[in-house]
Amino acid sequence: MKEGNDDEIWELRLYVAGQTPKSVQAFANLKKICEEYLAGKYRIEVVDLLDNPQLAQGDQILAVPTLVRKLPPPLKKIIGDLSNTERVLVGLDVRRV
Amino acid sequence: MLSGKERTYVEHRLEKAPTGIRGFDEITQGGLPKGRTALVTGGPGTGKTMFAMEFLVKGATEFGEPGVFVSFEETADELIANSASLGLSLPELCDANLLYMDYVRVERSEIEESGEYDLEGLFIRLSHAINTVGARRLVLDTIETLFSGLSNVSILRAELRRLFRWLKDKNISTIVTGERGAESLTREGLEEYVSDCVILLDHRVTDQVSTRRLRVLKYRGSEHGTNEYPFLISDRGFMVLPITSVKLDYAVGEERVSSGIPRLDAMLGGKGFYRGSLILVSGTAGTGKTTVAASFADAACRRGEKTMYFAFEESAQQVVRNMRSIGLDLEQWTGKGILKIVGQRPTIHGLEHHLMSMQFMIDDFRPTTVVVDPVTNLSQVGSLRDVRLMLSRLVDYLKARNITILFTSLTQGGTDAELTDVGISSLADSWMKLQNLEAGGERNRGISILKSRGMSHSNQVREFLLTDQGIDLVDTYTGPEGVLAGSARVAREDDERAQEAALRLEIERLEEDRKKRRALLEDQITRLRSEYESAEKELEGRIRLEKLKMETIFRKRKEMGTSRKAET
């Protein structure tokens, strides 16, 4: 399992642009990884840029889907449908035991 | 043979989005393609961002087209600071909803890629920005940065293609900037996506003098100048010098303007130079070129015409002081704002820069007379060919505005004065040569007219005197030893004066003689007349007496006959 403080909360935000196959898949992949590595310690917020276009500027969103790790710091970004679990773990800085 | 069928020429005028950049719209006949994407490329520091920013600012302020600036390299604050140095106030425009700035940060180290993605996020941001201000113009500066931030090139390329199509559909006039690569126009081959219009900016340093140049490499569906055009980035913005758009078709007037030297006007058919012509005054050092130029400027000011005087050898104050010594008060004109003297060392700029800054100054001041003293000093910053090219451009520019131009040209001593001007004598409409007349151990100044198109002019060399009352021209004398001037002329003048005095004396004497003779003869006539009159009286008396005698005899005889009662 992962190491680190047990009370640490992973605040993740997934930026998508509408219900595209990529965004659907990204969310599914993310959910699966979180359940496996961060069970009970994460929060996922999905932001649809079609509804809130002004939010793209703040987090410097360019590509979709983009996963942003808001917490713990520092801010991390992973783009893509998150199909490559290995890259997601590296990107989120989740170390496996 | 005529084919019978004339070739019909249907004009499909491409709509243009004027950039408002001085000179650029002239080259491209109206600006960038409206509703399409133009690529502006060039090496680092060539002014791509400033060009693009000017396009947006002018669009917003002059053409009612709000714009969006998407920067991939500089933050909004940096852009605001950089643009301020060009005299652009971006925050005001942003507040007025005429400009929207978005800084897109792409940092590879911060981004992990996992699986498929697209750039819909960028599209959404663009869309949001465009809708916020109702933008008609867009700048992407420089979108190539994406290639360094994202590793999946095939996605990137596909998305860029989609982006440009999307922009075209939205009918947004767009500038995409690109950094010039070693072998290609842009590092990532943006020109592949943007095919409507490609502008290349360049910044070169030759002989330690930097020159910026702009070239329209491609402009689909539009005519455009194909040359390299010099441009300036100054506190007054981005300015391009359209050099070859000028044709030899300026209006030519008959109006004449005084040279400021009455005797010189007399030599020029009595009326001076043509307005809007180029006057060249050449001569070796110290022959009085500046004086002739200043007199000309002074005469123009006296007529109330605005005059611009570019002094490449002296400061403005120096020109004013030196001219005061010959009785020309230029300060009164500068004080009234009729005369502007610009003193500049030629070496401070490259030729193109000079040309441009001169043109812009002229545009702002709007003079009817321009003096450049001396043009030959420009050869310090350029080859003879370049100087000549630049001057001919300046002349075209000025003539097109019917501005009368006077150039002075320094001829190096020891060479043929008529060959060594910077090759501009052929451009000149009137060419005056000032020369030193060296004879009898002294130097005197001479002036002659080598040519003056379209007017009869004197072919004489006149001596040219600088007095504290200004310039005076006097006749020279041609003797067996050549042209006489100075004391030789004075001696000759003395001779002539003596001769003249002698002749005058002789005439006076003859006149006197004539009077005396006349009086004498008239006396005689009077005497003869009175002699004649007295003789006539005497004779008349005698005749009367004789007649009386005859009558008496006749009467006595008749009385005698009656008394004798004789029959008759």
C-alpha cells in the first residue's frame, strides 16, 4: 500500500470537455486507480469546461482530459485518458510498496 | 491579330484586416487577410510579438475590432510592460473590453502524459476569450511552444490543423507567430498549416549598424510588395517603410520658389526653383553650401512655409549661430515653429533607420521644404550604392508630397567635383556647384548652375560673397587666365571704372562743344537776319520814292495836254 500520513487527503480535479468517450474513460480509470492506491483518502471533483470555460485559465488547462492534483502540494498535472496506470502513479507521485 | 475575345479580368478582392501599422498596409494593399490566419516568423528579438500586439491594439482602437492575445511565452504583466515601451497602454484596453490577454503556460516538467488526449481545453479557452470581448482578431504567440511542452507530436499536429480550420470557420483574423528554424521558416513547420500569408521579420547587423527588415513571403490571393522593407520599433510603435510602392507619377507644378538669393533667382530664369523639385548644392569644404541651404530655408520660412532642416554635420544651435554671422536669423523661425532644425550624427543609426525616422519626422511636421545638409555624410553608415538608394527613396517620398528638397553634397578635394557626389546628381532637377576660384594667391567662392531642368538658366560663373548682410552674387570676369574673382576681379573692375570715367569725360567735353557751336551759329543767324531786315526796309523806301516820282511826272504831262486842248 501507499506510504505517507494516513490523514492526508488527496484532492483531485478532473477537467473534461463534455461527455466524450475519452472523458468517460479517464474518469473510470481514475476511479479504479484511486480505489486501488488511495482508498478512503481521495476526493475527485470533475469540472466540465463546457459548463465552466472560465475555469480553464486558472489551472492552465490546455489538453483534456487533465487531472490536477490540488493536494497534497505541489500541484501536479496528468493529461490523457489515464489509460497508462504506471504514468498516472508517477504523475500523482503515488509510491507503491 | 486580335483574338476578338477580350480577356475578362474579374477581380476577387480578398478582404483585408488593416493592421494600422504604418507602411505595412501599403505593402500588402490593405493589411492581413481578413478572417484568415497569417504567420509572422523570424529569429529571436525580431519584433514578432510587437507586430502582433500592434495588430490587436490598432484593431481595437482604430478599426473597432476587439482582439485576444494568447501568449505562450510571456505573462500578461510582461506583455503590458513590454508594450508600454511602444506607447501602448494595454490595461486600459483590457478594462474597456477591447482586449483580452491569456497566458498559456506549458511546462513539460509539470505535465505527465497518460493515454489519449486532445487540446479541447485550449479551444475552450480561446472560445471563452473570443466571446468575452467579441473578438475579431486573435494572436497566438507562439503556439510552437506547445511542441516543447507536449510529447505526443501526432496529436499536436492534428490538433493544430483542427485549430486553424476552427479559426477560419470563426472568421477570426489571426496572427500566429513562429520562431525561425535553421532550415525552415518555423521550428515546427507551422507554415504547413498556415498558407494564406507569411511575413518574415529579420534583424541584421552590418558594420555594427543594426537594421530590421520585413518581407512578405507569401500572400495568397493578393498582390504584395516582394522586397525587404526596413522597419522600426520605437516608442511610437511598429513602423514599416514602404519603399518601392512609390512610382514616378507625381504631379508636377509650374510654381517657382525663390532661392533666397535674388541674383541666384535671376540666374534661374528670374524666378528661382520649381516647387517640389530636388536642388543639389555641391562643393568642396568651405564653399558655402550650408549658407546657400540656410538662405533657401530662410526664404521658405519668410513665405510662411514650414521647413525642416536636417543637419548631419552640425548641431541645430551651431547652424543658427553660424548663420547669424551672415545676417540670417533662423531663430525667429524656429521660435515660431515654422522651421525645425534636426541635428544628428549620421553614425547614430543605420541608413534605413535614418530614412525612416526622417520620413516619420517629416510626416509629423508636414513641411513644404526639406533641407539635408550634407547628404554625403550618410556615406559613413552605408556604401555609396546604399546611400544612393536611400536618398532616391527619400526623394521619391518627398516629391510625391510636392515638397521642395535641397541637398548639399560635400565634394572631396582633389577629385572631379562633377563626378563624386553620391551619385545623386542624376536625381537632381537643379544642380548648383560651389567652387573655390583659386588665383592670384587667394581663394574666392564661385557659384554656377550645372543644370536646371525645365527652365532657361544662366551659364555664367558668379562670384559668391558672404557678407554680414547675407549672400551676394557678383559677376566674375573671364580673362585670358581664366575666371577672375576676388582682388583680380576688383583690379579688373578698377580698370573698367577708369575707362568708363575717361569716356564720360570725353562725352561731356563733346557735349559742351556742341552747345558752344550751337550758340555761336545761332548768334550769326540772328545778326544776319537783322542785317537782312534793315536792308529790306531801306530798299522798300527807295521803291516807294521812285514810284512817287513816276506818278508826279505822269500827272504833270496830263495837266499840260488839257490846257492846250489837244486831241488825244
